[in-house]
Amino acid sequence: MTTSKDLIIEAREKFNLAIANKDAKAIRALLAPSYHIVTGRSDQSHGADEEARRWAGVFEADPTAVYVRTPREITVNEAWGLAEELGNWRGSYTVGKEAVKAAGVYSAKWQRTRNGEWVVQAEIFTTIEFDEACIPPEPIP
């Protein structure tokens, strides 16, 4: 029997594949309409459509960009159709003409739709490791 945890892992694999394939439309299909993200650089975006546009822009501006999220722990509240995913992420992209790498940790909140699919409601990424060429976030005033 396929569990909710299995379905979330499968959805995360689809998300990773969509990033690898530069497919913003496939990413959009995995997000709740009210999706919210805080990136590893502390940029924020709200809404699934906005996030799909953001990814499309990333793919167009930097065809080398790739990110992989690897779950460490998934905790499911079956009764409410909610889940938390904790994991590690790594990415590589180009700054100027220099290839750079960054990595860190993330937390994702998932919610089950009426038709039983799991979609990401929110994600928070924290950069822990980075190359010197990576651009840090602006300080909070």
C-alpha cells in the first residue's frame, strides 16, 4: 500500500526532476495556490503562479542552474492532510561566468488536496555551505 509519506517522496522526486528538466509548468503543478517560499538568500515569493514565473526566469537567465532537495524526515498528520518535510538541499549555478555551489537545509509544509494529491504549501531554505562567489542576502535593517 502506498503511504502518504511515499506520495510526498514521489512528489519531491517530481519536483527535482522538473528543476533538472527546466520545467516551470511541472513545478507549478506541485504547488498549492497560496504557496510561499523563503529562499536560501532570504528572497521571498508568494503564490504558485509567481513561483512558476520565478523558476522560468531562473531557467532562462541561467541554464546551468540545478537544485536537488533530499528529504531526511517526513512527518504526516493523516487526519488533517498535512505533512512536514525536513531535508538537505544543494544547488549549482553561474554567477557572472563562474560556476558556484551552495547547500543547506530546508523545511517544507505539504497539504493533501481534495483529490488526494500532496502539494507544497510553503518552503524555507537556509544556506549553510557556499562558494566564495555566492551572493549573500542583504542585511536586515
